Amino acid sequence: MRMKTSKLILFFCLFSVASISYLFAQQTGSIVYVDAKELTLIGKANSTPHLYHRIDTLQYQGMPAVVKELFTNSAGLGIVFTTNSNAISARWSTVNPKTGSNMTAIAHKGLDLYIKRDGKWIFAGVGRPTANSTTAQIVENMEDGEKECLLYLPLYDEIKRLEIGVSADSFIKPSADPFCKKVLVYGSSITQGASASRPGMAYPARLSRKSGINFINLGLSGNGKMHQPVADMLSDMEADAYILDCAANPSPDEITQRTGYLVKTIRDRHPDAPIIMIQSVVRESGNFDMKINKRVSGQNRNFKLEFEKLKSAGIKDLYFIEGELLGADHEGTTDGVHPNDLGFDRILDVIERPILEILQQYGI
Amino acid sequence: MRMKTSKLILFFCLFSVASISYLFAQQTGSIVYVDAKELTLIGKANSTPHLYHRIDTLQYQGMPAVVKELFTNSAGLGIVFTTNSNAISARWSTVNPKTGSNMTAIAHKGLDLYIKRDGKWIFAGVGRPTANSTTAQIVENMEDGEKECLLYLPLYDEIKRLEIGVSADSFIKPSADPFCKKVLVYGSSITQGASASRPGMAYPARLSRKSGINFINLGLSGNGKMHQPVADMLSDMEADAYILDCAANPSPDEITQRTGYLVKTIRDRHPDAPIIMIQSVVRESGNFDMKINKRVSGQNRNFKLEFEKLKSAGIKDLYFIEGELLGADHEGTTDGVHPNDLGFDRILDVIERPILEILQQYGI
């Protein structure tokens, strides 16, 4: 069953490029803008009526309103394309009037471009938002030749419109999805990407670039609470593996009440897929605040207890990752809660290797 | 000469606490607010008429207007105090209406609190700005007992007013400056702190906490260009050492024209103080933009050439630090120019040890 799904995914990964066409669109000065809809959208669990939403929230009616709204944020989504242009710009519109005090506007509502060089994704430039409608140069003065590009969309905002600009005398065409397989990562604001400095620094995106595996960002800021309708939605999705990084938002009691249902409902629908639980909650705000400290200890303790109960109950292919996630110097967060890029780097130091080793066991 | 100055500084470091008084101020509910002017301000090169400006810009008239304005930003300044309160809050006002797209509002116009534990400064909480006038809880639910506190001020804004709030039944009093000696760090936006995630993560502040030495932040966003009046100002200041991290803003030609004057004028006034040049310019935006790439190469080449010329000309106690400052994965910036906290951590990996070793040679 698993192999069949994987082969199907591989087929799409390799051959979705078959529909490539050369695109030319509205011209402004020496820049041609192409609607990103004409290029390749990556990072989605399933297709949705609104292209830049992560989930079709009409399909999953029972979810809390705030969860539905968060799934309109484009965290983890990206546009891949190939161009021989020497410069790349973008025009895009977002919705939220404000940026959280713990995030950069680039991460919240901006764009983040990588270009492939020698088989690796290398940072190329950002789209700095000036307002909810922005036109911005992302990179210019590049050498001639084809570039395979990956443009990450905003982590905490909804994209209403996106166009990519290239030189009028160049081409732009959709690329094949560079990432294969499908690993769903369900979690909190930390999964969604707060407080990475730019969209490509959210940890599921970093994992994808490093491994070539498609880690799908299903982080829900403040609301990764394992609500039953969300558990049902997750189990309804076909994936090669399921990562549950969702101990940060529910109370210790909610963790006890809800973890079993979440894991079992995924297991019921996907008998062979590995399920990886991550004990991600570290709160530097709890260094001195004893109430926060106690809550976090309770969350971590109960998440681990639920894992052990589930293992004892015979749930197979279930894993638990833990460690000193933010290092020992207490400098790994922006606000005591959300990792800065240093904190995310340390989280990857702990979780990347075990995750990839587990996935490898399953041929992922 | 040097020893005499050092002893004088040490005297002030140890005994400025002599004027400690217990303070009680305006009461709001169960919180008492004390004007931060009544506590101990640290991180200043010299005293200024406006308490929260870094430099007395009336004293140094010849500097460009933009430089004067940047010296009104409170980068590197902090308030130290001791309290037995279980909660700490703040009321503060800043000036700038906007936050740059590559910074968090917390870094730009927010506050960042550390508390000493077992001889180390440990992150305790942030003051999240909601507007230019904010009242915010920074930390609460702390254990009983005295806490030695260090509150960093905004990196990119001017503080007009600042009050610290503690429980009405507790005391708050000024602490002694925890940092000794005085090392001036002159540089660009990278020195000023863009794009650290919060004020305490700017690299001079991190160096101070780790070493106990007072690294003074004289970073000037976009304007650390070694202007002659700024060189004259720097040389006018008494310090134990001078760090020149200023190759990022001037053009390659300006570096050739201005570095000699800056170094020589400091050397003339301070014959024995070490002068440390840092080759800090890395531009991830130059990964593909060949024009930026070329400019950065020119800046770094010319800064190094000037160092070699000055050494050949017999300037003593002059040092040069270089290395792979942002690592090799190109992920160390927020926008291609300004380090994120991961980038700053890597910069410290390169510069911290050589800086401290040089300072140690001089008894600093």
C-alpha cells in the first residue's frame, strides 16, 4: 500500500514538468509579469479551490474558525519556476494589516527566493513588503543562463495575488516539484514558522531543502491543539509519514485527552505510515516565570506519557523525538516562546537526523 | 597611561553602586513605576544631555545629520537594577512610526530583560511594543528573592521616556554597572544590531554578557562610513580598545581614502590602546547578484590592504580579524545583508575568541 502511493507520488514529481509552457504576460517597462498560477505551486497537502490556502476549509467544516483562518496563511507554500532572466521581481498582495511584534515583515508577509546551484538550494534574495500590495525587486545583476528558482510565500498572511517579474527578453516556465514524497508536519506557531527571519527559514522548509523530501507545513499559530475535527482532517490526508509537533498549544490535560485520538485515527486510516511525535516545547519565558515553567513541564510529561501508553497498547511505527532543543544558553528565542533562526538551527540539530533515519527505514 | 585609565574605570565600576537608594514612585494598581533615570544606565561611551542618546551630537557638530540622528537610537544601552519583585513591567515611549521589514518590532522599539543566575545573564522576557507608547508585562510569577536585572533598550529607535514597574510591596534600586573596562565598537547596521531578533542579541551586547567587558555599540545603520568628523569624535573618546567593524558601508574607494585617517587619528590620541579591524562584510545578496558580489570583494580587499599599509607604516597594536563569518550554508541573514541570530552566532564563533585574546594581552 505504502509503496504504491510512493510510486504514484514519484511519478508526479518526475513528470509534472511535462506540461511546461513558455509564458509571456503583461509587460511593464522592461519587466514581464507572469501570474504565479501559471507556474508550479509546491508545499500543499492537497489541492484547494483557493490556490494559496493550505487546506480546503470548506471541505473540513467542523474545524474551529481560527484554525480555518490560519489555513489561509501560505506557510510552507512555494512557487517553482525556471527562467533565464538576469533579474527577478514580484508583485503581490496580502491581507493582514499588521505584523506581529515578534516577526519581521519579510517573514510575515514577504517572499524568499532560492536558486539551485550545484544541486543545492542557495539563498538569492527577499521580497520586502512595503504594504499589503507590494512591487519589489528580489534579485538583479545575475549571470546569464537558466536558473531553477524556488520562491517561498508568506508565513503568516494570506496571498490574494502573486505575479513574478522577469526581463522582457527572457523566458519563465514552470519547474517540476523538486521535492518528492509527502510528510505532513502538524504543529503550533513554531511549526508555522514564528519567529524565523524569512519564509524559507521555517523548519519544515529547511528540512525539505536539505533532504529533498516534501515536508508539508500544517503549523497553526496558537491553535495546534489536536482538535478532533483537525485530527479527522489529518487522517483523511494521504501522506508517507505524519509528524506531530503539537505539544506546545494544548494544556497538559488536553494533551492527555487528545493525543490518543489523534494518533489512533491516523493509524486506523494509514496502517503502515510512520508517525513521529516531537517533544518541541521549550519556553525560555519559563526561565524565571514559574507558572510557565510548570505548564511546559506538564505538556512535555503528558505528551511522552501518551506516547508510552500508545506504544504499550500496541501501536506500531510510532516514534518519539526529544532533546535539548534550543541549546543551553537560553538565547534561542525571539520572545521567550518562538525560536529565532539560531533556535531553529538547534532544533534541527536535534530532530533532523532521527527524522530522516526513521523515514529512510520506510523507504521515504 | 593605560593602566591609570583602567584603574579609574574599575573604581567607577565597583563603586558607582555607592549612591544606591531605595525607590518608590507612582503607583498604578499593585504596580509601582520608577523612572529609569533613577536607576543605572549602562552602555554609554560618555554622558550626554539626553540620557538615552548614545552620543552628545551637539558636542560633535561636524557629523552628517543622518549620523547624528542614528546616535539618538538607544542601541546597546541598558538599565541595570535590583528588585525583589515577583513581576517586572515597563512603560516606554519611542519615536519612529515604522519598523523596518527586516527587523522585529521587539528589536526595533522593544525591550529585552536578562536576570543574573549563578553568575550568568539569563534571558527573562521581552517588552513587546504595541505602538510608540506601550505598557507591557515583561516577566511575572517569579520566585521570591533579589534579582539583578539588565534591561536592554531598543536597537533602532529613540527612547523618550522609560519607567520600570515592580510590585507595590517590593523594592527596586540601581545596580552597579556589571561590565568593566570600555571597548568602543564602531560600525554599520550589523554592529547596531540589524537583524538580531531582540535588543540583547546585537553582537556587542552578547560579547559584553559573555566576557563581562563593556562593549559600547557605536553602530550606524548604513552610515558607518568613516566620515572624518566621526573619526575625530571616536578619537576624542577615552577607551581601553577600539574595534573598527566599518567596511560594510563605505565604497571600496572610500575605504582606501578613509581607513588610514581613522586609524591614525585614534592612534595619535591613544598611543597604547589596541585597535582591532574586523572584515565583517558578507553579503548573501551577492550569491547571485554579481554587482553586489564585486562591491563586497572590493570592500574586503581594500580594508585588508589599508591594514597592511598601516602595519608597514609602523602603526603598532593594530589587529585584523577575518574568517568565514556567516558559515557556509548561506542561511545566516534575514535579507541577504543583515545577519539573523544564526548569522550573528556564527560571527561570534569567528571574532569572539581573537578579540578577547587581544584584549587580554592588554590587561583588558
